[in-house]
Amino acid sequence: MDAPVSACRIGPDRRDGRVRCLSGSATSAVEVAMESNVSPGRSRPYRPARLAGVVTLLAILVAPVAACSGSPSPPEQAEPGVTTSVPLATVPASPTQSGKAGGAVPGRQSAADQLADFFVAATRLDADLRDAAKRINGGVRRDVVALDPATVAAVRAIRPQALVGTIPGGMERELLRSVMLLYSEIVSRRLAMNRVVSFAASAPLPRAGTDAQELIDCLGNGAPAARRFAGDLAQVRALASSSEPIAVAPRDSLATAEVAVRARYIDALNGGCDTCGGGVLTRLVPVVWKRQGGLDGTVGGVPFAATFAAGSGWQVQLNSC
């Protein structure tokens, strides 16, 4: 019988900056998510989440989906990341024109055609995030941080996981890396706003208080992703336009599961273990398929289980925190 695999916390190892299972400390942020008059004064300390057992992250796929598991591939180095907290979320599984399984689509001139829905959705999320950031910044005053209902509603309405259903399995590695980079930037920015929702009931928050400082520090975690998003989006568009059509993988394939597993890893990196954004991955973390202790493998060193059901698609669990 396989030995059980223990849960772990996702985070960067300070020895070399790689993302891996840790029992140690986290990282920090420096600026607010948008240009504003707010400057965080300290980095946010990691506080272990009181979670028992396996953190379940559902990735429902009708179209191919991105996340933390993947087909066997050569080991790849991970980009430095941030210890974060994992929201339990069900990814919408609406079929898109971009990703229908069964090989390259006749008449497609490039991979950009198959990623059209992804680009539209990512651009819309970027605009929503910028609008939400402006609303948040408008509530930051000399003595208090105000979080009005319209601001909180705007943040709640932003759901990066909707992007997952527009990402087809079967992309070549560089295109997959670039697409998942954009996904990580959107997720980082949205989860950097998590304290807006969780602290709303206590608002207005005194600026000298710990809640206000933590909220501002968390917003800073989204700043790097916000600054680089437009340039990275342009690069992905150019790469997709010059790439051959994608041989889209079937819904029940490991290639489609890989997208779902990688997306869940990114969600966990940015929202798991009581953290809030900052996990931008410029490289693909290693995904290893190996059954052990009821799990199916590891993504970035974090154990996962991935199961497929015809009606709901892939369901992914990360054994973290």
C-alpha cells in the first residue's frame, strides 16, 4: 500500500526563491494594486490558516481548463511565489467557441482564434480589476479606510476562475506558460483585494489599526501583476497569432487535467493559507503524475488528486495548508 502523502503549505523557499512545500515563512509586497495615494508601510506577515485536512478546490471543466495537474513533463524550475490562501471555488464550465476537443479545428489560421474567448475574458477582467482598484483607492482617507457597498460588490463580482473554461488543453509548452502567466496575474490582483470583502463589515477601518494596514499591504501584493499585465497580454496575443492551431485535447485527457491542476495551484498560491495575492508565475512549475496514498501526483511539490466525471469534468484537490 502506498505511503500517505502529507499536506503542505505552498510558498517560496528563501534559499533559492523557488515555490515548494514549506513549513517556513512567506514573502511580502510593496505597492498598491493601482497608482494611488496609498503606500503600504510594511510587508504582511504570514499567519498559518487553521485548516484541517485536505483543501478541496473544484475545477469543473466542460471546455479544457487550467490548473495544478498535468501530463508528465521534464522538470521545470518554478518562479518565486508568495504564500497565499485558497478560496474554495467551483469554476464555471460554460462551453466556449475556443476549445472543442478533437484536434486542430478546420479553417483556423492560428492558435489565437482558439484563444479568442480567453483574450476577451481576460481583457474584461483587467478592466473590472482596474475599476475596483479605483473604487478602493477612493475610500482610503487620512484617518480611515471606507469600504462602501458598491466597492465591495465590485470586488465580489470579479471571478478569475471563469477564465479557466476558456483555456484549452493541448497547447505547446511556451503558449501554455504564457497563458497561465496571464491567469496568475489576474488571480493575484483579485485575491490581493480579498480583505476588502472580509473586512467590509468592520468598515470604516481606522488607518492606524491592524485591519487597515493589512488591507493596504494586501493590495500591494497585486501591484507587480497590474503593472505587467498589458505587456504580457500583448506578448501572448502575438505568440498565439504566430502559432499553429492547437490540437485541443479531449475533456477527459491528462492534458486537459493539467490545465485544471495548474489553475488550482495558482489559486492556492494567491489565496490559500490566509494569504492575499502576489503569486505571479512566469515559469511552469513541475507537474508529476504518480499515484501515492490516494493522490495522483504533485504540482510544484504539492500533492494533488484529480478525478474526472462526464457530467462535471475534472475535480482537483490540493493537499495543502
